[in-house]
Amino acid sequence: MHKDKHMKRFFDDNDTEYYSENIHVISKKHMMKYLKFAYRKPIKLLDVGCGLGYYVKDALDEGFDAQGIEISKPALLKALPEVDGKLQYGSITEIPFSNEQFDALTCFDVIEHIKPSDTEQAIHELYRVLKPGGFLVLTTPSMYFGDWVYNMSHINCRPEKFWDLMFSKFNFKVKMRYLPSFLKYYFNISLPDSVAFKLEEPLRYLLGNYYVRKGRLYMLARRMPAA
């Protein structure tokens, strides 16, 4: 039996309204470009809480071997045709893959929906399926800015220091208030990727702080090798 029954019940019972009114899709292709450059080899990616599969499609468009898991069965039935065969049922507390399967994980606006008592289990699962050296990109509400923290389905909103300490506890190296995106592609700037990647690093923190004040915390975590 799944531990996060609250989350499953919410997304099943509120599927039509939730996916038509509350999900605002913003392309993550620039984030996929960041991961591709940072990892420097073919990437196998899992999007945890993939919804209708928009971000899996972004990853596939960038040449990733991408898959997604989603706890809402109605959402899976409505998934994009472009990701057919790439999505399956699963939850953040019980990821249906064996250990160290993925080079990168994305988890956009999911962890705030689980019971607080399941937080460590969720982070353990993210750690378990990620390869050593692999990247996790996670977003969640900012506790002190914006109003989406008051969404009644957001039952696990925590201060950013909590997330920093919790992911560090599970042997992740964390960059907090950090937007992992390849910014040159937003502006079509003709710079070599290697140069742009370094020049953009301060801007990623500035944008991370900007989005915190808009209500969303971005975090990049890398699974460190076991001691």
C-alpha cells in the first residue's frame, strides 16, 4: 500500500480541475541543456511527478533517454501523445525502478504534497535511483514569499534551510536558490557553451533569489559517491 495516500487521493479526486486550472507549463528545455552540458555524456532522466508529460517531452526533444512517473492515474490517461510509452504509475515514496538507474532526476512541485512524515522516505528514494554523481533538480514553494504556499494540497512546505539540511543528510551536495538553466539560449547569444556556462553562474543565483521572492524555491543537488 502506498504511504502517500493523501497525495494520490487529492490528484485522483481533483484531476480535471487541477490539471486544467493549476498547472502552468513553462518549458524546461533550457534546464535540460544545462544538465546535458554539466553531465557531458548521454543522460537517462526520470521526471518524478510528471503529470501529463510536458517535461519528459522537453527532455526527449533534447535527446535524453527520458521517462516519467505519476501518481494520478487519470493524468496518465490524458498524457501527451508524444510521450506514449514513456510514463508509468509511481510515487516519490515508492519509485518503481531499481537502484542507481538514472543520471538525472527532475521533481517539480511534488515534495510539498506528501505527508511530512514521508519526507525522509521520499529523499531516500530519490537518492536510491540516482547514480553517484547524478543531478537532481527540485522545486517547491518558498515558505516566506508568494501565496501558493497556502494551497491546501501543500501539506509539506518547509523552510529552505530544512531542505538543505535534509538533502545534505542523504549525501547530496546542494545548491540552494539556484536556477540550473542554460541562459544563453533564452537570448540566442553567440558564445561557446563552455564560456557561457561559466559566465552565467552568478546569474543563476540571482535568478534563484528572484524566483524565491516570486514564491518558488529552485534547488540543484548532486548525489555524492558513498564514503
